Amino acid sequence: MPIELKPVPFPVTTAPMSAPCRQTIGFSLKGKVRRDDHGNAVWGVAIQSYSLEVLQNGNPTHASMSLDQIGLEIVPGGPDDDAAVELTIWRRNHPNDAKDPSWGFRGTVTALIVADLATDGFSVSPGGPVTVTRAGDPKYAGVFVTPLEPDSVPPQTVVVTLPPGRGLRFAGSLMVFGKRADGSIGPLASYDGTLSPDGQTFTTDGPVDLALSTADPSNELMVEVKALAEAPTGGSDLAFTVGDHAPVSVTVNVTDA
């Protein structure tokens, strides 16, 4: 089962020790979270790290601190969030000073979201690196899609994004490669798409039939890319997003002709 790890940092500005400090910060995941049979999101939250210092009258001190409470909870987020993390923290240097307003603390706390991701019955993994020459012929770059369940996989929208400022361009349609009826490996279908205004993102005009079957190991989604004459040499990554899966990167190396 694929998972996604999402750090959520909390900057703790000067907070009094006389009352709990509470903050709520929204977060969004790259992938689609899996839901259980009751429709609940399958995710959790834990403390990844924290660093807090004691203040007296607003100034750092070397006084020791005890930990009364530090809690994290996933709660509903804003309209642009998948959810939010609520942090509750209460630290005191001594019970007798619990209500003394001169004592406070500050620092950072980082929460870590651990989320099970939905597979939609298939996984996505990167293909091998691709090498193109400046002003040369286009080459195919792609990702493998592999069935995970015996049920049929519905068609998926595919989005491919080129890295900015690397002089790469799309040079054709999206192709689905896999095992054909005669047992050979070759193109199964071709799908046109629409380019973004800057030409860096290709989105299929309709859902793509991945042509997956548990009888076959995997198929490959591929696009042709080329390098402009002025493209800088070196490696960079383009990203395939298949349905609700997290983007998968494929390396494209540009060399001199």
C-alpha cells in the first residue's frame, strides 16, 4: 500500500506558560487518501520534531522545562485543504509558576502526517532515464502502470509536466505501450492532448484506457520530448500524474549534438 509523508511545521511564537497554546494549520496531500469501509480517511499524525526554549519577561533563560501536554489531532481544514492539524502544547518550568505571566516559551514543532494512498487498482512507477540531444530527434519518456487488483481499471486522465527553464518541449501524443494480441510489445493506443499556454503541461483531452490486465505485468504511458537548440545540458525531471495518483518523475538528460 503506497503512503505519503507530509510534514506540517508550526512556528510557536512567544506563548505564555499560564495557558495552553493552540494552533491549527491546514495541509494538502499530493495523492488521494485511501478511505476505509466506513468512509473515514486512513491517515494519522505524530510529532516529527520540536525545539522549544524558556522565556522570562520575553528573554531566553536557562531554566529547565517540564512537558505537561503536547497533542496533535487531524481536524477539518479550509476549503483548499484536505484537512488540518491542531496542535495543543502546554509547558511549565515549575508547577508553582504555572500562572505566572512572566514565564513563556517559543520555538518550533513539526507534525508528520502519514497517509495511506488510494491505488485505484493500479500503481505508477518511473521508466528509465531518457537522453535527448539539443535540436535532435525527440525521444519517448514514460512511466509504467501495473494492475494491483483483478477488477478492471477505469480510464484515467493523464497530465505530463515538463521542468521549467530546461528548454524541453512535447513532440507528439500520449502513447500506451503494452502486449498486443500477437504477444509482441508495441503501441496499443494514442491519445491527443491540450498544451498549457506556456507549452510545459500536456493534459489528455479525455480519459486514457490503460489497457491493464492482471494477466500482463504492466503497460507503459509515454510521450515524446525534444530539446531546443538552446536547452542547457544536464538532467532534469518531468512529471506524470495519472488519475489521482501522486506525480511520478522521469529523468531527461540533455546532451550536445
